[in-house]
Amino acid sequence: MKMPKWLVPTLYILFLLLPIYWLVSMSFKTTNEILGTFSLWPQEFTLANYITIFTDPTWYNGYFNSLTYVGMNTLLSVSVALPAAYAFSRYRFLGDKHLFFWLLTNRMAPPAVFALPFFQLYSAVGLFDTPIAVALAHCLFNIPLAVWILEGFMSGVPKELDETAYVDGYSFGRFFIRIFIPTIAAGIGVVMFFCFMFSWVELLLAKTLTSVAAKPIAATMTRTASTAGYELGLLAAAGTLTIIPGAFVIWFVRNHIAKGFALGRV
Amino acid sequence: MAKITLDQVRHSYLDHPESPDDWALKELDVVWSDGGAYALLGPSGCGKTTLLNVISGLLQPSHGRVLFDDRDVTNVPSEHREIAQVFQFPVVYDTMTVFDNRAFPLRNRGIPEAQVKSRVEEIARMLDLEAALGNRASGLTADGKQKISLGRGLVRSDVNVIMFDEPLTVIDPHLKWQLRSKLKELQQEVGATMIYVTHDQTEALTFADKVVVMLEGQVVQIGTPEELFDKPGHTFVGHFIGSPGMNLLPCEIIDGFPSFLGHKLDIAQAVDVPADATRMEIGVRPEFLHFDSKGLPVDIVRVDDVGRYRIVEVSHKSHAIKLVTPENVPIPEDKGHLAFDLTKTHVYADGWIIN
Amino acid sequence: MIDKTVNQRAWFLVLPVVVLVAFNALIPLMTVVNYSVQETFGNNVFFFEGVKWFEQILNSERFHASLLRQLSFTGIILLIEIPLGVAIALSMPKKGPWVSVCLVLMALPLLIPWNVVGAMWNIFALPDIGLLGRMINGMGFDYNFTQQPLAAWFTTVLMDVWHWTSLVVLLAYAGLSSIPDAYYQAARIDGASAWSVFRFIQLPKLKRVLTIAILLRFMDSFMIYTEPFVLTGGGPGNTTTFLSIDLVKIALGQFDLGPAAAMSLIYFLIILVMSWIFYTLMMRNEEQ
């Protein structure tokens, strides 16, 4: 018996979608229905959970907080990684290989190890409970990653491009911004995707470095689950909302993802 | 070995081809005789590779049949057609040794190991590659890898046809010549039908007994290198083969004989003009023109000395004409007269030769 | 490969990166090292303790148990996710509109915040209100991951497979799509079986991306914290308390800074050493 080839990916995608479906379906149910009856789809369809989230500032602020630090981190990581990746891909300098390796070891540092020292460090410099703290902390793993991926893209650009530009009288800065960055635009897109992704999904550090003012959405959810008893509908609705930005971003970079992965660097 | 027949083969990569341009191959009827050395020549994108894939079975033609001898193989998959193909870029199995690479097609067919060994060694001897058999294939240079691909093609004694898809593209120029003559030698030794795809006329003319010239999905001429040179079947062939290409001059036909701006040519045989012809041309190669005391009056424009002969560009009433003259033949100063070799001057209607 | 010119001024280009990463890596690391050799009774009074905490951690049953759980978990998910990911990548369409659809849907789990993943699986697997829990119990198994260690492990592993197999799929898919068509055509003409095609064409080309996939999955699964913490809270008992969960329990729960710091360093070192061993082994394999 021969299995049709599409069966495997289809089954796999179904398996991926099942828990997500359950979350989304639960977000449209009332708490009574969730706890009282077992139903495959909402019997009493309700938007109440979403209304709560969009009207209660502790909820929707969490959403903004998350997007703020993720956005800041992505921009920061990419903008400092660009010149560094250029240096690694074009020049040899004292300690370059060791530096590169050291950067990568930070990708291997368990966030749990750094949770407490980060808390103390950012309290000491007065940034505790601000989006800046989380944005800076996430640089720990995002910058090494960004440098790594960008270096791969840049090494694929022939050196003649740089040399021609310098012969034509471009200064380094003007060449870098006017010519080089547009050339590797696809690579920058891929890097931004990964920076966004890892900053968006990481929570241990984000939670440790915030308390009230800058609390990320996902951490607000945890609080709901513990303090307000089991408001599962609300929890499901908030969870559903955290999936949307990710889905949105994937859709934009869908044609570049495979290419980014093809470089074998993530 | 087998004779290969393409019977009304057409192919389109689209599901619903409409205009003629949608067809990658337009109606082909070609017979490749057993043991022949063919070159398939044409510019990039003319359908050479498509045609090759139709023969090898990697592609099912939209219409028509492919026959090996008298067996219809149109629906037979590649692995059962008993053919070999060498690709543009060397395909080697990196993890295997040179020996295992060569032996792969034989082992896949369950041939006893002793026979595999003797066959692989025999081919290695032919390709002068005995020493490297135990090495890993991944460390080789491009030409070494391409020799492995060649070896895989030659190793099976039962192949119907061996096809080469621009196999020398990635090879250094000085090795190209060497590999090409090796191929030619092997073809004569093995006697297999070979089809060699290229867009390089030198490669085609030196390798093949017969050259198949393709243009825009159709075969425009099949012939020996001499035939292509002396009597191009299509203005494209005249232009594509030979350097410089054939001269084309607009003409009208008076009583079956061509006349170029009032200059009538008494060619060997009177021609019949097809009723729907819109564009008539005289085609004559630069090699078949010479200066004479009378004939077509021309102005000398320039002379290029390219070694053993010279290329002279002349003009007649703003029509440029090129001719090739040997070194020892004098060239008139400013003006002269051109004489045509009338047995090798042809008339073309809308690009196609008429007799 | 680009041949690089020697230029010491390139340091200016890497300086911002070095400053930012050093700020985040070196200062906390120094704090951790500092704690790991001292004893505190509060009020910022510290006593030097030498390697006492290291000895204590290395000899503690608790650490051995978490390490063993961690190693088993990482081993299990690698054994499942790598072959599964490769198998799925092999059966994906090579081109056409479905490729984008597949890639987008498969990448979805990767972009969900980790505690949402945990929470989602919690409500998905709960025996009374979860779809999965109901289904398994409906098939006649007695399943309750909040009570039974085996069920808790099963759920945690399944969640990780759900969460991360796509990463392997995407990497393997990218590796596969870098194989030129001519290889498959040559193999067909050579009469190769599907197994031979996999063994001699696809697997060799996948080696590089699989090295990266294994490394990444090893590192990330070794650091796992949020998802199992939200799903099971490390329980029932301590049965799903992995290294990170244990570490946070000691550091933030019991505020035993010295042992926690010593454990952090040991933990970090294990990851570094194992990654290095993996990496060199696989690279040496590649060179042969």
C-alpha cells in the first residue's frame, strides 16, 4: 500500500492546529460552558472575553508593553549587528575569531541563570520595570543571532561591490547606507523576523524585569490564572491574541524564511 | 543500442497552451539512427533540454510518441528506458568513492559484483582514471567529477542511448578539447548512440556525425557538418554556423531566378516560389564569394586580417556583404566586383530554403 | 569564501555589539561568580566560602536527579523531533502554492510566547475540560497529567514535539531545496531506489543543516523552563522539574543565592562543553 505524499504534512499540520483550535474555541466560550459541559465548539458564542481585554487597561497595556520592547529590541539588535557583521565578513582583526565565538556562547546561556543577576543589574541602573530593560536584556541572545545570520548574508555579497563603490568615491557611511544595506535587504528581513520571534516568545527574563508598568501581555495572563481563579475563557482569549502578531509577521516573510534557513544559520 | 524515433512529439509546460509560443517543442519527427553520434545545436532556450528530457523520460511529452527501435516507450519511466545522461553540472554522489559512483547504476540493477568490478575498471581504463578509483568523489575537481558522470553513463553495456546536456560548461577551456576528443574516441570504440547537446558550434561540429539544429522549439535542419555548411536549410543555420555567418540579401524572383537590386544570379537550378511567401532572400556564405573583373559592383569598406585568411567587408547600395579571401589573393583598392559561387548560392523564402 | 583584509579599525564597527553584549553577559556573570563563592545572611554581609557551594551542588541528590531528568528529556525529544522533522520535510511539496501555506502553518508554533504554549497545552490536555485529555480517556486509558508522572512526561514531550519539530522541518526543507534537480534525474536514470536517493543524495546534503538543528534543539531543550513550568509546574512532585525549573526554585523561591549561583555556573558549563563536543564530533564526521 502506498501512502499519498501529502498525507504526512497534512496530518502534521492538523496536529499543530488542534491545540490552537482548542484555545481559540475556548476563548469564545463562557466560563460556565468551559467548566460545566464538554463541547467541541462554542455552544453559547460569546465575545465577552475579548471585550474585557480591550476595555481593561491592565490587559491591553500588557499588549502594548510587549510590542514596545519587542520592537525596540528588534531595531536595536539589527542596527548594531549590521556594522559588526560587516566587520566580521570583510576584515580580519585582532581577536576576531574569539570574539565571534564568545558572542555565540551567549546564545547558549540559559535565561534562568541570568534571571536574578539581571534583576539586580537593571534595578541598580534604575531601568527596572521599563520596556528598555527587557529590550536591552533580550540583546543578550538576539545580537549574537543577528550578527551570525547577517554575516552569512554579507559573505554572499561579492567584495567587488565594496571596491567599486570606493573607487567611485563613496565614503564608507554613504556606501553602507545607500548601496550595501539595500543589497542585503532580504537578509535584514530574515534577521528582523528572528529577532522579533525570540524576543516575542521569551518570557522568563521579560517577567523578571517588570512588575506593573511594563508587564508583558503573556505575563498578565499568568497572573489571571493564579489570582482570579480559573478565568479560562479570558486566558484563552489573551493567548489567542498573542498568536496574531506572530502569524502576521510570518505571513510577511514567508518567501524569505526558507532562504534564511537555507543559509543554515538560526 | 537502438534506433530512436520521435513521432509527432509536441510539448508544452502549460496546461492549456494557446499561442504557438506556448509550446516548448513544436511538432517533431526525428529519427536518430543506431550508433550515430549526434549533436543537438541551438541557442539557449530553443528546447534542446526539453527534447533531451523527453527522450530520457524525465518529461512526458504532451503529444506524440517516443519509440526505441519499434517499442513504444512514451509511458516507460526513465529507470526502465536503459539510457544514460550526463548533466551540465557534474552529478556525483559525494559520500561514495569514485569506484562506487561508477558502480552505482550497475549495482542498482543487481548485476553480480565480479562483473561490476571488471566493467568499472574497463571504463576507468578508457577514461584514464584507473589510479583514482579508491578516492572519495567529493574531493575532485570539476573535470574529474564530470569524468565520473561520464563513467556512470558509459558503464552500462545495455544502454540505448547516452545523452550529454552541455557537459563541458564547467570545464576549463584547455581540458574541454581533451575531454571532447576523448568522447569522440569512446563513441567510436563503444558504438553507442550518443546525443550531445550544446550551443557551441565548434563542439557540435567536432563531435558529431550529424548535427540537429533547433530554433524556437523546432528542428530546422538535420545534416552532416558539411551539409550544414554548404547548404543551410534555414537562414538561422547559415547565420548560426560559420564565422562570419552567411550573407543574406533581399531579392525578387524573375522567371525562377533571384535578382538582387537588379543584379540577376543564374543559379544552378530555377526555383519555385511558394504562393504564400512574403520575404525572399539570397543566402551565400562569405567563403563562396570572390573578387572578379565583372559582377556585382561594390565598395570596399574594411579588411580584417585574421591569420591565414582575410575578412573583407564590402557594400552595395548600403547593403553590407562579407567575404573571406585567402591571404595570397589580391584585394582591389576602393571598388571592385563580386562573383558568386552559383552552386552554393541559395534562395530562402521566409527563412526556409527553396530549390 | 571572501578573502579578508587585515584591518584593526574594524574593531570600531564591532564595538557597539561588544559593549551591549558585554553589559548583559559579563556583569551578570561576574555577579553569579561572586555569589557562587560566598555565603550571605542578608543585609549585604558576605563571607568567602571558596568552592563549598560547588561541592554541595555536585554532591546533592537533588541536582543529580534534575540533571538526569534533563538529559532524559533532551535525549527523548531529539530522538523524536530530528527523524520526524526530516520525514516531514521529505514529504513536503517541492514547489507550488502549497509550499507557502505549509511553511506558514508550520512556523506558527514557533511564534507563540512560551508560557502561552504551556497554558494552551494545559487546557488542551486537562482530563476534564481538555480535548486531548478527553480523547485519551475516551480511548480507555486512565490519563491525568497533573497526577501521574508518566502522563506528565508524555504530555511535556508531546508539547515539545508540537512546539519545535517545525524548526527541524524548516531547516531540513531548506537543506533539501538546495539539491539541484539534476541529482534526482541522474538517480532516476541510474535506477536508484527511494532509499538510495535518501541515503546517497539527500542525507549527505542534509548533514550540515542537521548539525545545526541538533545543536539548537540540544541547547534550547536543555534551557527549557517556561513551557513545562506553566504546564505542570515541575510536578507531579518533582517528576518534571528540569534544571532551569530547579534553579529558579532555589534562586527565587528559597533565595539560596550561593548554591543557585554555583548551580548556574555548572549548568552553563555543561551546555558549553556538550555543545562543543557535539559540534567537533559532527564537524570531524563531515571532514572524513
